[in-house]
Amino acid sequence: MSELKTNKISTNDQNNVAIDNALGLKSYDTAGRDALTSVAGDMIYNTTTSKAEYYTGSAWVETGGADLVQVEYLLVGGGGGGGSGRNNANNGNGGGGGGAGGLITNVSGSNSGGGNAANPAYYVVPSTNYTVTVGGGGPKGPGAYTVSPSAEKAGTPGNRSQFGTLRVRGGGGGGGRNGAAAGFDSMTSGKSGGSGGSGGAGDSEQGYNGGTAYSNYKYGGGGGAGAVGVAYNVNGKDGGIGVTTTIITASEATTASVGEVDGSNVYFGGGGGSPKSYVSADGSTINGVGGLGGGGGSVNGPGAGSGTVNTGGGGGGGRDRSDGDGWEGADGGSGVVILRYPNTYTMSQTGLTLSTITQGDNKVSIITQGTGTVSFA
């Protein structure tokens, strides 16, 4: 015979039952719950999930609606391509460096691009598809190669990356002599560096502006996620530095071939370098350095450095030359999407190239290519 023991049960003014002490539901782990012969309306406390659950007649459901999954992220857009150098001249007039891809993160203690703090916490609904896109790098600005009139071209902006409702811009293309910095740059003439993930003049929401240019004869480094590119009137046209992240370690980044590792730090979003307009004391030409975070450098020849893949780094600007053609710029590096979530969940995906590692109580999925969907269960 069943027995009910209680200190007090009464009704309140709203005609409902009031219980003085806490109501304790019977506890089961998931295996024990599934072994029950249950009917619709049964309730238990699941010790495996630490959730109260009720039976619908066909499935156990957690009380209080959907069980949301908190996801930490790092999103980096594709870097912009570097601009080409000047034709028929040998006076230090190269193309602008490409801007780094935009960068946002919500990892505590990290910064988003453009000097912004980390974004708020982000939650997803289990068994729901979320779109993911890894933005490709922008193509380089082509040289003229005997085209008349001279046609030194700007680099092309990089492409956006996305996770669910979150999006980041691609970096702006570096300017060519006859083509201002493309798409996302505040300059309207000359060979300025492309802005890092910037949507227009002065917009540094996801990165910093490129170094400024002057007329048709100077050029600037590409903007990075962490700093502006160096301007034309400085002895050095380096790309802006990127920002560091703690969502993955240096060894994990090396294994996955993402980011640029510098000691124990992992950088993303470096701007592309532009050729420097002076010669050192020993007679050698000094070339612009790409910003830490995958930015490509400039070299005295045809091989301006491309932005590194899966960093969002901007491409290096091309140098001038006096034999009728300008050296081409270099391509921007592709972006990346990195997601960290509790290891009690499994992430499914379609259309993406990724690897997943375990960090203590979390899993980290590093997505390096593609457009598709992810879901968590």
C-alpha cells in the first residue's frame, strides 16, 4: 500500500495547491529513465543532464523549453588582394597592401577587430541547422603587361565569413596606381592600403583602416584587425598587426594550419605590406612586411607575398618596374571559423572542411573551407 508523508499541503488564494517544503522529483540517470515504463505527464530529475524532464507520451523533454547550447566563436573574413606596382618607372611606386579580413570573437579576455571588446555570449538551439561560410581571399591586382594605357590595378576585396546570424566582412583590396583601394577604403586616389574588414570610410568595426596614400606616387600598408597600416609618409609601409586569440593554443593552431603562431601567441587578421620607398645605407631596397596574423609582405620582384590561408591576412602590394610592366600584387588569405562548445554535444555538418579537437570539458571545431550548415545534438 502506498504512503504519502507531508508536513503541510494547503490551497492558496488562486485555488492551487501550495506545498511548504521543496518538491523533490524522483531521480534517475538517462539509462534508468529510459528503462521506465512511462506515460504522458510523468516527471523525473535526470542526474545525467542535471535537468527536470517530463514525458510527452513519445519522448522525454527538458522543462522550460529548448535546452540552449552556449558556443564560443572566432570568425575571420577573407583578406583583400594587394595592388599592382607602377609601370615604366623605377622610383619606388608600388601597390598598396591588402586589408585583413574582419574579425569578431566572444571569447572572454580576447578582443574583436578594430579595438572592440569581445562580443556577448551566443546560444544555439540543439538540432537546428546554422549556416557557416568561410570567406575566400580576394584576388591580387594584375600588372599591366604591355597594356596601353598603363593599367595597374587594385586588389579585390576578400569575402565574408558567417556563423548563424554572425557575419564578418572581407578585407579591402590594396590600391594600384590607376585604381584606388577597392571596396572598403577611405582613400579615393593613389595606392592606399586596403582597410581591414572595414565597411567604408572610417568604419573600423571589425578591423583598422589601411595606410593613407598620396596622389599617384605613394602607397600604404593594409589595415589589420589590431592596427592601422603604415602610411605613405613613413619610412616603412608595413601591414597592420592582427589580434591574438585563446580559443586555440599555439600547438593546436600549428597542427590545424590556422593562424600565425608567434611564440605562445596565435594571431589572425594581419594586413598586407606595401613596398617601401627608400633604400637602406648598404644600398639594398627595403620592403614592406605583412602584419602578424598572416599578412603577405612585398618583395623586390614578381613574388609579392600572399596572405596566409585561414588567417584572413591581406596580400602584399607589388613593386614598380621600369621595363614596361608593373609587378603584380598578391592574393589575400582565406578566413576561418572556429567554434568551441561543451563536449557533451556532438556537432554535425554538411559542405564544410573541418577538424575537431577536445579541450578538457569542451570541443573545438576548426572550419577551414566551404559553405554549409552545422547543428548540435
